[in-house]
Amino acid sequence: MPSRFCLAALCGLLSMAGCTFGPESPRGFALPKGDAEVGQATFEELRCHDCHSAEGVPQRDPAATDIHLPLGGKSTRVTTYAALVTSIINPSHRFSARMPRAVAKEDDSSRMPVYNELMTVQELIDLVAYLQPQYEVIVVSPNSYETYYP
């Protein structure tokens, strides 16, 4: 039985390792450090605050839209640099069907505009430098199940 488990674990590790070195792998992707203050200005210039709020920048006019998606805050998982970059340049990449209908188009893609032709790479770098520190990972403590005696 333990040998089957070891074999299954080894196969799983090998298959995962194979995925990380292919041509589609993000391995080795890194952008230079950005300027968070400039990123906050970019957040406002691109009117991200029409639909989003973030630390230091409240939503511009909540009554003007049916969308409000706060950015930052506490989460039980790390919001990675790569995930933020992907969310900005490809907003429908991990768009969840559980999102409120107000934020989805009829084809279930994100209503967030694609800014790829409007924003420079430097603006993207600075925007992510502004957003990244706003996410706080909270450690979930394991439950302590005590023996129950009726």
C-alpha cells in the first residue's frame, strides 16, 4: 500500500514539474519594481475607481454604476504579483461564474475594459506596485477537535 502511494505521489510531482518548464510556463517572468505612488495616480487616471475602491482611493461615484468591487483586504491565500498582472491584462482569465451578474457580460466574460492598448508597461508595473501591498494574507488556524463525551 505505501508503495502505491509513493508511486502516485511521484507521478503527480513529475506531471506538475513537466508543466512548469514548457513554453507556456510563467517561469522566469519578472517585471522591475514599480512606484506605488505613481500606480495610485494611474489607478485614478485610468478610472479604475469608477468600479473599484482601493486603499487611498474610494470608488468615484458609487451611484453611477451597478458595480463595486473593492480591491485589497484580507484573504486566506496570497494574491500574487502574477495574478494581479493577469487580472489587469486579461480580466476574464479567471472570471468566476459566482461573480454578481452586474459585473458580467452576456457571454459571461468580465465587463472590465481591456487596457492593453491604452496603458504602458510602466503604468502596469506601477499599478501592480500600488495594488500588491493592499492584500493581507490571514492565516487560518486549524480547528481543534476535542473528544466529545455525551
